[in-house]
Amino acid sequence: MRVPSDIEIAQQAEMLKITEIAEKLGIEEHEVEPYGHYKGKLSLDILHRRKEDKDGKVILVTAVNPTPAGEGKSTVTVGLGQALNKVGKKAVVALREPSLGPTMGMKGGACGGGYSQVVPMEDINLHFTGDIHAITTAHNALTALVDNHIHRGNELGLDVRKLTWKRVMDMNDRSLRQVVAGLGGPLQGVPHETGFDITVASELMAVLCLADSINDLRNRIRKIVIGYTYEDLPVTVKDLGVEGALTLLLKDALKPNLVQTLENTPALIHGGPFANIAHGCNSVLATKMASKLGDYVVTEAGFGADLGAEKFLNIKTRAGNIKPALVVVVATIRALKMHGGVPKDNLKEENTEALQKGLANLEKHIESIHSFGLPHVVAINRFSHDTPAEIEILKEFCHSRDIQVELADVWESGGEGGKKLAEKVLNEIEKPSNFSPLYSLDLPVEQKINNIATAVYGADGVNFSSGAAAQLKKIKEHGWDNLPVCMAKTQYSLSDDPAQFGRPQNFRITVRELRVSAGAGFIVALTGNVMTMPGLPKRPGALDMDVNDEGGAVGLF
Amino acid sequence: MRVPSDIEIAQQAEMLKITEIAEKLGIEEHEVEPYGHYKGKLSLDILHRRKEDKDGKVILVTAVNPTPAGEGKSTVTVGLGQALNKVGKKAVVALREPSLGPTMGMKGGACGGGYSQVVPMEDINLHFTGDIHAITTAHNALTALVDNHIHRGNELGLDVRKLTWKRVMDMNDRSLRQVVAGLGGPLQGVPHETGFDITVASELMAVLCLADSINDLRNRIRKIVIGYTYEDLPVTVKDLGVEGALTLLLKDALKPNLVQTLENTPALIHGGPFANIAHGCNSVLATKMASKLGDYVVTEAGFGADLGAEKFLNIKTRAGNIKPALVVVVATIRALKMHGGVPKDNLKEENTEALQKGLANLEKHIESIHSFGLPHVVAINRFSHDTPAEIEILKEFCHSRDIQVELADVWESGGEGGKKLAEKVLNEIEKPSNFSPLYSLDLPVEQKINNIATAVYGADGVNFSSGAAAQLKKIKEHGWDNLPVCMAKTQYSLSDDPAQFGRPQNFRITVRELRVSAGAGFIVALTGNVMTMPGLPKRPGALDMDVNDEGGAVGLF
């Protein structure tokens, strides 16, 4: 049977009005602001009103180190949410919000796929409810205010060579990575080197996703470092006095967005920070609200378990006081074959030998989740070219190690295809868990990095470049040493070398630079080069896009 | 009596739900998409469904040449709309959409004022329904696609020194006026000089405001010139093949926004192009839709009658096949005193002599409106420091020339204060009118400019710089000679010299540059310097902004 394309399926969805979805969740009429008939923003008053209610159980969906195409975490998250509802539970899905910029370049959405999607996917993949536009605006307003301060006398003594706050745009535009601005003489500002990141890499995106109230948002914004003085002292938003204006620009963006899946399962889609220089999870507020609205929350974190899950468990749980109950690790036969040495063009061919070899990658991730004290289930996200022999090998591997495993057929069959997985999750989630983050915040930053590298990546240790060593010293001086660490590392390998597949052994991680995200509240440790402004491909997807006579999207996916 | 601040009044408004406002207008439930409880987007299907219905009468509100503070055109527009409803008529207001960027700098909104405002003014002045963000995104997507084309081989042979499509941001950011982008080596694009305009100066804003359907939008986008080849041939969006993608990004922004006034009069707020390099009117679609929904439409155009009204009557009426029925010319005592030679700091003091002298400015605008064949009424927008003697002089001036005139007290008293004006308008509008644009499109561009300069400005003629003369030749060569002209001129004077107040005599206009907006469908004639990216003031308004404990805006206005 041919499964229609994602957009064909999505455009045929029988959606309920968002007011109906809200009503079923016990949300009062004044607590949901509709944005069109099928999207809504939820008032933070809901959290207040339901303060004393019991929290639903939080299920985190993560994955093995992915192939460039991704392993279908969003699809499994949506599918598992649908399946839990199908077996009679009240489950809510909580996902990240996609960035519009990349859709102009590559085909492929961020709303799940097949019969496990969130809808209306056209809207979600384009402007949605404007959250990312609000972040772009607030970010660039801050830059304009900083530049204006310098232009008009620079009372704070900012060194234009040490500005850390650049500009952002929700677009793949490589020409903006490095620019010289302020040209044209004394009426046009002060010349300086700068650049643009894509909006989801803005610290404001991370701030929005970690804030648990409007006041917390304002407090975090206040701490953002915008640059350094000639004396190398940090200058913050507080020094400039514009935290209120930025909070005002973000006040609606802070409210979680309610949509639904193809099977009318409620879904909160809110916030989407980068998973390398930021923590890669949807917002604390969406996750907390979902756990007040449902008995089960299914949520995801970016990239593989070494990045997304590690940050969810070490950063997001602390910021939001969230207690995860279980982790689902998505594994695909194709990714495991890649980890066994198969080149990416041959992943559709059966290769049991490579698969056997690649299982070591899954094994390491399971060990890490285990070390956080959390129950876990492996979900095999089935692809049409997976062979029965391959699936059997993966299952057998899990069984032999007492790891719970289940096939998820959610792409082709929606919630129905995830019922067995749902049953297994419901069974395991009742087992006692003993969650705690990996490290204490009291440890020095270098020790925190070392803990992550050894326990999660399996490294022997960490090397710091001389620049990074000097930055460690500054971090201590400025009182940022007690912040958690956000690792920026390749998603393709457990190591910091994207070519090392499987479960690398006998390696060290090199931290070449440390950056302070004092508003978000973490220290970013960069290993290797991190791209924060993508480019467009030779043949951009934009060439195929249009609007049809019914006003619907064409060529989006 | 102290009139509370605009935001105090706005926050106490008793708004009806937008679905109620829509219902009263006969809009069907599926034709309005709510954006929150008090804003909505209207489906273009309404125009189709009501195709055969009679159109409401269009009343254009314009003004004398304004002071820098503006003369309250929006306030009079809103107040007159409210007053028409108060006297039992079905009137709809159609306004421009404010740009967010400037609100970070200067206090003062674009939603009217006092008891004649559109609400929710906080939302309208901030992100509203995202239209301007959509335009920013579409504009910059096009730039990224152009740069990517050059980066990847430049098949179209674009000369990077002759790119006419820059970038935009909805922010006052002088540092972005002139930048060098594409720095950093062969992986980061091609180095080139460029810059940012504020979003409302984007040709896409003008395009959106002149398009009368999705298909017209796509056709106009297709014609936009992005730059020239080494051989000086124009390259368009069509050559790049991305008109569909840009149309997709703008498909929701094309739908007019429905809100209400403080007195629950329906208001369509949609589109806000610059009034110098563009035509400065709200969208054709909003005006047309308003005339299907109400028996009277009250709408405005930017700056004074020499700019906004001239462009409304010569450009917008043609694009939208709109037949205006009457023009209201807003005059203020303070502006007329300025035209009589009073410095701007002394405008609150009585000065009957200067007022008498300044009336010549009003006189010229009335003559111009008359030459378009339209009935007209002068509305005196009353300020608290106007004296009875001054008002009497203005009235007497009008009476002596058979010009209809009425005091509008709409700022302090809302619709009630505009009832007399409304009655006068209703009386005059029944008189026969004989509207036609000022010039035929068949005339050469230089002749069109000459017609505007002599008939509307009272100039003796037009000088063209040698650069402009060369551009006139190119315009003919490329077949753009039959487009209407959009004059970019100072708003402070009838001449092109902002220091010439009143009714200047014996002067010529100098056109220093011509630009082609082939998508919008006009030739921009620039006289003097035109600022398309504002800067922030020494003490930006952002310093006073915040969110209060109820989630409302603080310090916005």
C-alpha cells in the first residue's frame, strides 16, 4: 500500500476545533486564545488554577545517534501519544516548534510524519502563532538598543570588538554569517564586525524555553550578557535597562501553543532551541502545562540521547522542576547499520553483520539512561526496507540484556501501530524510578564537562584548548561557575568526531571554546565547529512551493 | 477634565468578541479566523460571496502638510467612523497597520488617540496578526535565495554591484543602513555591499497592499526586479522562479484584519506601506472588503494630501478599481500656524496673524482635491490649546470660500464629538462627484511627474538630475513607462524643501533618482534624501516598557 505524502495526509485530517480540544482538556474558555480555528495559545493561569492537581507522568523520547535524515523521534512521540489515547489513557504530546527558515531550503517538516503528525502542519511549519517572529524581533530590538547606546556616547564603555550579542533571522542565509555593519559615516552608527545566527540559536529562545513565568522570563533576560567593556567586564541587559521592553515583546510568545495530532490527541508545540549551542527541548511551560492537562506527557529532545536527553535531564528538569518518569529510546535499523559501518547510500540494503556491530551505539545510550536512574523502553521505528531478520536481531539484542523493546509502526498505522509500545511503556512506567541529574551544580564547570564526557559519551577525559582554559578562569571570576553545562558537539557520534560511529573507545573530547548564556542559565562548551546560520542548498525547496486554488500550501513537503 | 492616557483608555475598553463584530457585519463563521478573542482575519471569500452587492461609499481622510507630531488623521478617521454609527449609519473604518520597530524608539501609537482609538491597541502596536513579520520573512527569503543563486554559480549573471533587492527588518536600526555581507571566504557567500530598510519600506508591503487576490499577489511578486546583469538587463523574481514560495509565505498576511474601535465600530486594519517610497495607504483588499461590509468606509492615507491623498487617488484607486466618494481634509490650528511661520515650540500660543497666513496651505490642498472632481469637507481636529478666536478664523476662511467645515472633537469625546462632522459628510457625499485620476497612464513618466508637481504641489515645473534622466531612458527601454508614479518627497512642505511652509510659490521640484517598483506597479521618483531605515532616539521608549502583573503592557504609550 502506498502511504500518501505527509502533506496529503495532513490536508485530509479531520481536525476538531481548537476550542473543542481545549474543552476536552478541562481548559476554560477564557484560558485559550484561538489563532484561527485549529491553533490556540494557552493562558499561564491554567498552571495557577491547577497548582494543587497531581502531575501527569512525563515520558521523554530520545534516540540513538542519528543519520542525517533523522530517526523519527517526532513521529514516534506523536504516534505514542496517539497510541496511549487509543488504549484509553489521557495523554498529551509536547513538541518543539519548527523554524521556518530551513523549510525554504530542504524538504522535510518537523511535525512528525505519515499517520503520526501534528496538524495543521502547514501553519505549524510556516508562521504558526508568531513565537519565532517575536523572538527575532526581541533579539534584534536588543541589538538596535545596544548599537544605539554606543552610537550615542557609549556610557557603559562597551568595547565594539567584544560585543557578544549579534543579530538573528529565521532564514538560511549564509551571506549574513559575517558582516560589517555601521558603515557610512557618523550618522549611521559605529562600524563593527558582527553577524547573524538563525533565530532558534538566539539565547532568547533558550530563555523562553526555560522560563517558568513572566517574572522568571524578565529575570533571565536581565542577566543576558551583551558584551564586555574595555576592561573585560561583562555588560548585561540589566545595565542597559531594557529587560521590560524585551519581556513585553515576548509576553504572548511565552504562552504554550495548543494543536492536535491527526487522531485529535492534544499537542502542545512550543519553543525550539538549537540542540547544540542550546538545550534542544520544547519549553518548560509547555511540558509542565501538558502534565497538568494529561495523565501522561510524551515529549522529545533534539538529536541523540548523548545531546538532547542529557540536556533534558541535566538542564531542563532543573529549570522546570520536572520529574521524568521514563525514557523511550528510538532506534532504527538504518541508523544502527550506519553505526556498524555502512555508508549512507547503502542503508536500505539488508546487512545483519553491520547491524550487529552497530548495536553498540544503542547499548551505550541505554547505559547512560540507566545511570540517570530512569526506566526505559527501546522503540524500533520501522521503515519499509527493514527486513524481518534485521528486526529480529535488534529485538534479540534487547531481550538478551533485559531491555524492554517494541516495534513502533506509527508512521504507517498511526496510534494503532503504537499500541504495543504504549502497553509496554505503561507497564514499565509503574516500576520504581530513582531519577537524579548526573552532576551537582556545585562542581566546577570543567568537572561537569568531564562527568558528561565520561559517563554519557564514554570518553576517557576532556582536553581544554588554551582559550577555553582562560575562559574557565573568567567564568569563575564572574560567578558563573555554578551553572549547568550545555555541550555543543556533533550529533552523529558519541565522540566529538562525526566520523566515529558505533561506540567509540579510547578517545578524549576537546573543548575549544566556552560561551556564557547567563540568561538561559548555562555555560556552552563547544567542541569542533558549530554552525549557527545554515545555508540554502543548490536547489532550494522554495522552487517547488506555491499556493493552490483552495488557498492551501503546495510543495511544502 | 483630564483625559486619561491613550493606553489607559484602551485598556478599559469594553470590547465585543471579534466573532460578534463579524456577525453584525454579516460575515459567516467560517469566514473569520479569530486571533485571540478580539482580532480576526477575514477570508477573501467574502468578496466573492458579496460580489453582486452594492459597494459602500468610500470616504478618504487626508490632511494639510503636517507638523512632525502628525495632525490626528487616524484619530479623525476612527472618530468619524464612530460618529457615523452614532447617527445610525453602518460605517466601517479601514486603517493602516502600524510598524512595531518605531514603537521601541518613540512614544506615540498609530491607533488613533483619546476616545477615538482602535483596540486592542497593545496587540495592534506590537505583533498584531503577524502580517509585517510575514513580509519581513518573505522579503529576506528572497534575498537569501538571490544570494544563494550567486553563491552557487550565478547562472542568471547578476552583477553583485547592481543588486536592488536588499534586506528588511521591522526595527529602527541605523547600523544596518549600510553593511558589507558575505564576508569570511568562499563558504560564506559572495562579498557585497548591501543594507537593510525597515520592513514597511519593502516593495512586498506595497505589493500586498495593491494586490486584489492571491493570483494578483503572485503576478505582482513575479515582476519584482531583484537586480541587473552585467549587461544592465533587469532580473526578476520570475527569472529566479520563487514567486510561489513568496506567495505561500504571504497567503495569510493577504487577509484583512478585523478589530473594533472603542465604541465597537468595526475596523479593518491591514497593510502599512511607507508614504514616501511607497503609496502610504492601507490595502486595496481591506478597503474593498470594508465597502462590501458597510454602507460607508472611512479610510486614510499617509502624510498630507500632496502625498497620501494624491497617491490614493492616482495609484490605489486604479489598482483596486475603487471609486472614492468624498475627501475629508484634516486641518489643525497648530499646523496652520506652523505654515504661517511659527516655530514648532511656540505652536501652543495663540497667533491669529500666523494662522491667517498659514491658511494658504489648506487652500492649496482643497484646490487639489477639487481638481480630482471630489466633494470635500474640512475637519478641524481640535486641540485643547486652540482658542475660540483661532477656530473662528479657520471657519470663516472656509465659509467665505464655500468650503464645508466642521469641528471634530473626537479625541476628547469619541463618536459623540464627531456627529456634526458626520452629518456634514453625509450631506456632501450625496452631491454629484466626478472623480478621475490626475493623469493618464499613457503619458511618459516625466510628464506624469510634471502633472503632479504643477497641479498638486503648485510648482512651476520639474528638473531631472542627469542620473534621473538616464533612468527615464531605461524605464522606457524596459517597458515600464506606462506605470503610475509614486513621489518620494518631504511631507512638511508642498515643495521638495522641508523648510518651505505655507503655500510656496515660484519653485521647481528636483527629481534626483528614479526607482522601479515593478511588482507594486509604480515608478518611485525621489526628491531629496529619503530615509528608509530610521534610528532610535537618545532615550528610547523601550526604557519605560514592561509587562504588569495582569499581563498588560506598561509604558507603551
